[in-house]
Amino acid sequence: MSVQNNIDGRKIEVSGKLFTISNFISFSRIFIVIPVVYRHYINGYSVDAIIILLIGYGIISDYLDGFVARKTNTISEIGKMIDPISDKIAAGLLFIYTVVIGWIPFWFLWLFIARDILILIGSSFIKLRYGKVAMSTISGKISVNVISLYWISIFFFRSASLAHTILLWASVAIMLFSFIMYLLRYRNIMNGARFN
């Protein structure tokens, strides 16, 4: 286990462990998607208690995995990959479903996917150069939360059209802002800034 100092001054211990509780929590998020989509479809596009519980678990687990990793000193290189990848797969599939049923505009899905692919490419270059994964930025975490709120408003509150519009454009703005923050972070890291 090594102590690393990241570019915003925090120090964390990073391990090489794969089988940790936090990694399991992160990975499990992917498996809520199929039952959510299936139940929503067979229920005639309405929400039931099981869907609410599954989405609730997805939201809570996104915070719980990092909390558990910090509290148990099991932040790991593989965990820094599993967490955002699980987020992107689960969110991507749920957005694809809501685009297919016509609730979310297709262009938004393309923006969402294009941004994530570009961030993933940048992360891959960092991994190739330094042999480790850079942790998510604060703006990236905020972006995930705002995008999630947009999806939740569409999925659970179909008649809240004003909220849909506000959260749609808020999501676009924070996605673009966080992408710029990732670009700046990428440049700093590639210019030699230490990170964890």
C-alpha cells in the first residue's frame, strides 16, 4: 500500500486489492438495470416499489462504495476504475432505455456518451503513462448527481415538464463544465502533477 498526494493536496493510501467490499458495492450497481427496465416495461411504463428500491440502492451505493473504501483503507487502483465504469454503464443503459421509449432526446444521449468516451480515453493515456488511474474530479461527481436528478425527474415525475427542462439544460451545462475540468486535470497530470 502506498501513500499518494494528489494534485489538490490530499493524501490517500492506495492498495492493490481487488476483492473488497467497496469494489463489490460498485460492481453491483450494474445489475440493477435489467430488473428496473424489465419491471418498468411490463408495468406499462409505471413505477412500482421494487423499482424504487432498486434505484434507491443504485443511488445510495454510489456514495456508500467510496465511504466504505475510505473507512476500511481499501481504496484501490481497480476500485478507482470499477466505480466510474459501473456508474457509466448503469447510467448509460438507463438513459438508452428512456431514449428508446421517447422520454429523453437522442442528442442528449450522444452528448453524454461522447463526453464519457473522451474522458475514458484521457484516463487510459494517464494509466498507460503512469501505471495508475486518476480519481474522479469534484465537478465529475457533481455532474453525475445533476444528470441523475434529470433522469429521476423524467422517470418518476412524468408531468414535471418545467423541472425536466431545467434539469436537462443544467445537465448539459455541468457536463460541459466538468469536461473542461477533466481536460485541465489531464493537462496538469501529463505535465507532471502528482495524483492519486
